[in-house]
Amino acid sequence: MRLTSLADYAVVMMTAAARHPAGARLSATLLAGETGVPLPTAQKLMGRLASAGLLRSARGSGGGFELAREASGISLADVIEAVEGPIAMTNCSDDGRNDCALDSRCQVKPHLVAVNGAVRGALKGVSLASLSQGEVK
């Protein structure tokens, strides 16, 4: 399992945002410069992260973006799901999807739900605060 580049960049950008003081106004240009994420990608991601409620935007001369809640209250799972949608190890573990040819006779599917929950739980247990402070072990 591997994150897409967009999800990876979103994690990098949100971790950089968490290093700034609470309430600091951030821009895509600032975070792109700090992280090396290309500016067009940073702009796209900030829009998605704002739409998902992880960033709050303000217009005007003092405008920009800020974390919508404390870094300790935003998890790795939140960031990944904002960019990629629900975390699902397989198609059948994604709620509402049932497009597998083996679905009617699969004996593994019930177990994959538990595996999917464990992976999501592990990602949910890592906060931006811990990532930004280098506390993840």
C-alpha cells in the first residue's frame, strides 16, 4: 500500500502548517516554498483541504489559510481522506462499493473489513502535532 503523490504532498504541507503558531495566516506560496511542493499542486491541495474542513480561509489583505482546528485534533487519516476519499484497502472494504467479481463467494471479505479498520485506526492515531514535532515512533 502506498499513498498517492497528492496525499503524500498534503501530509507534508499540513505538517508544515502545523509547525506555524496557532492562527498564523498561511498561503500556498509560503507552504510550497517551505516544503518543495510545486505551487500549482499546493494551491490545488489547499482548496481540497479547505473544502474538507481542515483549513479555514480568510479573504482580504490579512487573508490566507489557517488550520481549522488544533494540530493535535487533525489526524493523518483526516488529511489522507480529504485528498483520497475514504481509506479502503480493497474495493469491497469501501462502503457502498460492490464491484468485485468474487464478492458472492469471497471468504476473505469479512476479515478485510477488520484489516481496513485497523489501518484506518493506526492512521487516525497519528496527529499533525506529533508529526510536526517529530514524536511519531
